[in-house]
Amino acid sequence: MSISSSRGKSRIVMHVDLDYFYAQCEELRRNDLKDRPVVVCVYSARGGDSGAVSTCNYKARAYGVKAGMPIVQAKRLLREQDAVFLPVDEQYYTSVSDMVMAILRANADAFEQVSIDEAYMDVSMRCKDFDDATRLASRLKDEVRTSVGLTCSIGIGMNKLIAKMASDYRKPDGLTVVRPEDAKDFISRMSVGKLLWVGKKTEATLNSMGIYTVADLAKVSIDTLIKEFGRKMGIYLYNASRGIDEEPVKESAMAKQISRITTLKRNTSAIEDMLDDLNTLSMDVHKSLVEQGLLFRSVGIMLVYEDLSMRSRARMLKHYSNSMDDIARYARVLLEEALEESSKPVRRLGVKVSDLVSVKGQETLQRFM
């Protein structure tokens, strides 16, 4: 979906980046970690400290630890600190991400999740100007913090390129707004390595050409850039140096899941107090399924408790479905099971469907069954 300037104004795009996500998730479930260096690692099959750092919190970064670094080296840098080294827990991080993405998706005209901890939002229709968008971004930051317990950095710009560079500009917990009239000045002083899609190899080549800043890059002819980097990358660099990016914010070709989440009117452990919200969420999820022509095979719920701890449950169906009754029925069963396991008051409630296929694809598949 593309939001154009049909009302004669610039697009307004947000890039939301969850701060040091894996490590922040670990801080979320263990209060004793908040004042300690936390390093989340991908351990290899060799055992011991073989493997690399996936991410770390800012306390660990202050000692030189960074993503991709060997675990042995990270431990050496933190040998005199009360540091914690933890393995990646992808399932837990995904459940936390689902909560946040559901909040963001509900506040976007067009939504594009690009990774477990990053998303673009086009808000051109719901925000009349950049002041309006700034207020929305502040509210989203507050909602993610109070509802899920995480901080995020948000950049606002006239396109995805500017929004991404803006979110990177001030971290953690930042909010940077780049209005169209300020975009050229904002990017001009950046190093070329800050441009989206410019990796270390491309940056090194640009540096060897005497190009160190985006302002330097903007002085180079398009013919020179195409000759050096090829047509596609050359044109991209030429446009990017001028803040030009026409790529729309759009859902991936096939969504991995559809989810909706809401804050309950009051914290409660009584299912009777949640049924209206559960039904509304189920209807919203079903509406999105129908609009996108999708079938689902898994129904799930997401719970955020009063203490901000989380739980998610899911049930796999025997066959693909697009039935609203299936969503509501299985969501209720899962909620009943979750409430039996824990009596903690629930603060936020979510419903999701996953294992999705298109209606057309399923019809094609059934011809061969």
C-alpha cells in the first residue's frame, strides 16, 4: 500500500527501532539486570564460550562490547564487571515483539515490519502535519513503555530513508523529527556510511574517491556513480544523497501473522471482564484476514500482566480456516487456560493468527489433494 501526496503534502513516515532489543527484553524479565552489563550471545555447537555477541545493553557497550564480537573477547573486556552473558531466546523475544508491533500497526495507515525490532509506519493520512506526527510518536513511545516496558527510538521524515536515518540519530529512547525543509541539511553532514544500504565495502570505496560525507556524495555526477557502482546502486546513491526515496511503506508479500492488542479498561483476572475486548480483537483480526484474502491455521493470544510480565499461547487447527467463529472460540479457550495457570491481573490482551496462506494458494493446493 502506498500513501501518496494526494492532499498536496509530503508523505509522513516513521521508523521505529526498539533499543538494544534482545538485551532489553532480558532486562524486562529480570529486574536484577538493569544496572549490569548484559550480553546476549549466539553460542556455537563447539560449547564453552565459542560463539559471538548478538547484542548488548549500553552498559556493556561502554566497555567496547558490540554485536559480532567473539564471546571470549567480550568476556575479556568485561572481566572486572558484574556482567551477565545469556543465550538468545528467540521465542521470548518474538512474543515481546508481537506485542509492540500490534501497538504500532494499529496506529499506521500503512505498516511494514522489517525485522523483529524495526518497523516503518506511513501516517500521512492520520496526521495532518509533522507536529501532529510528533505528538503521535510521543504517545506511541509512552504506550510501548507503559504497556510492554520497552523503550524505542523513533525517526520521522518525508520518506523511509530520512526516517531511518533520523531514528539512528539519537539513541536510546530518542525522537528525531526531520521536516522536509530541513532534510537536506540533516543528511548533508552525515558520513556516507550512515546512508541506508551503504555497507563497509561501499563506504570504503567512496572514501577512496574522496567522498566522506553525504554532502560530498551529492557533488558527484550520476554517470560517475553508475560507472563505479553499477546502474542500480549508482542511481540509488545519487538519489539518496539528495534525500530522495520513493519506496512506499508496504506490508510484506505474505504477512507472517496478523495480530491486534488492546489495554483493558482495568486490570483483571476475571474472564467475564475480558470477553467484550476478546470478541472485538477477534473481529478486527478477521476483518484484516478477509481484506488480505488469507487463511490461518494457528490462533494465539497474548497477555501482558499487571507487573508487565508476558505470556502467549497458541493452538494449531487441523485445517486452514478463515472463520471468525474459529478465531473467537479458540482465543477464548486459550484465555481460559492461561487464567487457570496464573491468577495475576491482566493489563493488556491480544489476539493473533499465524501460519497464513492466501485463499488463492489454498485453492490451488486443494486441487492436488
